[in-house]
Amino acid sequence: MINVAVLGYGVVGSGVVEIIKKNGMSISEKAGQKICVKKILDIRDFPDSPDRDLITKNPEDIFEDPSIEIIVETIGGAGVAYKFTKDALSKGKHVVTSNKELVATHGPELLKLAKENNVNYLFEASVGGGIPIIRPLNRCLAANEIYRITGILNGTTNYILSQMKREGKDFDEALKEAQAKGYAEADPTADIEGHDACRKIAILSSIAYNEFVDCNNIYTEGISKISLEDMKYAESMNSTVKLIALSEKVGDKIAARVSPAIVKNSNPLYNVENVFNAIIVKGDAIGDVMFYGRGAGKLPTASAVVADVIEIVKHWGTSGGYDWQVKNQDNIIDINDTETKFFVRLKVKDEYSAKEVVGKVFGDVEWVKMCGDGLKDELAFVTGKTSEKKHKRLFETIGEHDSVIQIINTIRVLGD
Ligand code: HSE
């Protein structure tokens, strides 16, 4: 029998305990040994929980118990979870986690520590919730040179944007619903401002390109400036707005970003709604391959955590896993040197002269009219593809012109 301890009895941790109890028989059959949750660590009291007898507030009950050989870390964050993970690996205990912040920020160090102690540090649940993506990327697609990863990697923001589009709900109401459903981070700023998706694209890129990609170097913009009007404009272009995380290999460097983007209805990501996540991976041998499923929530995420536990038990006595070398600290291309198209909304004084100026500044643009009556004193258009550096200059120039009152919003357009 293999004893497991769960650190953090929150949404995901309690889901892990629930799945191991509910599917215990088949899990043990697949793993080849019985898997049992021996202890749960949490500083809170859970008097009504069916698992209350397993819950301890004392870490020593777990770390000093040699019969506990696998630790599931579902605390989150890079504070106490970092310390506990290092303690566990140093003591020769395997660690499985859903903690993307910790993996994205301390991955190389923790993987090295796991290797030195002949144990595993696995994190399938850190990206895409229940979607199998890390192991398929590392194993099933290992024969490919991966060129590009494009994804919807945050369930909370995808839920908010879907509710805004489908139900006309406002941002705050949709966020409250996502929180109630257990999708959002403890502090949802990480979701809304794109940091969660940024950590996830950094993890996927590190796996795909076989070198550490530091999330701190990835340009990140969230969805807090996206309005119902932006959604309506997108609709009139047969498109929608999604929070898109992408990374692309360019020579020996990587172009990566997280930002809202206009996504055409011909792109499979257009139809990814609510809490669902999707990841399109482009490899030289396979072409495009897409992964789709529930990207957040108690049982989907716990499903991926428990799969990692089974993986360890099934291959008991072996260690290994991912090898993220820090090959080049400077492996991300500056966002200013990457190219994109922008959708632009302007508040104008006089449509005629503003249109003339837009033509002079941006050259050929694609004018966009909102479905229905449209908005008064507004112009909207899609620019051609050029560098972000040049776009910045053009936005400054247009913003200073007399006929333009304000640049209301600029949203990147996802390329094909
Ligand atoms: N807050 C995250 C999300 C949870 O909404 O996607 C899953 O990582």
C-alpha cells in the first residue's frame, strides 16, 4: 500500500481525497497497489468534513512519517508551498501538485532537487485543469520540434468573457459566478490580469522547447479593459474576444504573450466557452493538434492530480520526469519586436477628418461597424500587421490629433 498526504484541503485538495475514495478500487488496480490518503494538512478546522479524522495542523505528522511516500501539494502560491515542497523532496518523498505559480517560478530548482533525491515532481494539473497536456507534450509529441502553442488557459476569464458575450452579463457579476463555482484563484487578480495564464504558457513552453521559460519575461495583459461594446464589435467581425496565451519558436528565441485577442469564428478557439480551456500545439511532424476540456474546478483538476499519483505508483522505484535547463535567461523576444494586427476604437470629434487621419497614419485599414445602430462619435478599424513598437508610435500619433478625443481600446487580432 502507498500512503499519500494532501497539503491544503481547499477546492482541489478535497477533490483529490474525494476521487481517491470514490474510485479507490479502479485506481488501485491501475496503479498496481492500493493508494490511501493517510493525512491531510490544513490550518483551518473542518468539523463537518467526512475527512476530519485525517486532518492535522502539524506538518511533522506528515514530514516525519516515513510511511507517507507521496505528497500532494494543493496549497497554491509560492510561499509555504515552496518550503513544504523542498522539505518533501529533500526527504525523498514524491510530490504532485496543481500549483502553477510554484512550478512556473521555482520549477528548475524543484525538478533538480527531485532528481537529486531520486523522486518525482509532477504537475499535470498545473495547466489546463483536467486536460492531459503536460505528459502528452513531453512524451507523445516528443518526436516533434514544437513551433507554436496557442491556448485559452484560464477558466475564470473564459467564463467571464463567455457570460458577457452570451448573456450580456457585466464583468463583476460573471466574476462572482466563477468564484462561486470554484474556478477563480484565491485572489482573482491573477486570473483577470492574465498572470495565471502567463504562468501556464511559461510551463507549457518550458516543456515544449525543453528549456526554462521564465514567466516574468512574458508580456501579460488581462481582460479588465474588455467591455460589452468590444464584444459587440467582435461579433460584427464574426469573431469574439478571448484571453489568448501564445508562444512561438523564432530561431533560438521564443515570442510569447498573454493578452485579450479578437478570435475569428474559423479558429477552433472561437467555440471554447465558459470554464473550458483549449490548447493548439503545432509540431513539425504532427502539424496542429488540439487539447480541450475543463480547465478549472474541483474534480477536473483533482483528476489530473490523482493521475500523477497513479503514474508514480505504477512506475514505483523510478524517478525522472522533466529536465528544465536554464539555457538562456534572455530567451524571450521583446514584445516590441513582435508583429501583430490591432483592432482599434477611437472616440472622435468629427468622423470625416478622423477617417482621413487614420488613413494617413495607418495606411490601409479595415473599417468595422458595430451590429445594430453603432455608437455615436466612434470609429473602429483593424490595422495591418506590423511591429508592436511601430503600433505604439502610431497610437501616440493618432491620439494627439485634434479630430480624435480618445483611443477607447486596442485589442490584438489573433493571426491564423
Ligand atoms: N483560476 C484558474 C483558472 C484555476 O481559472 O483557470 C485553474 O488553474
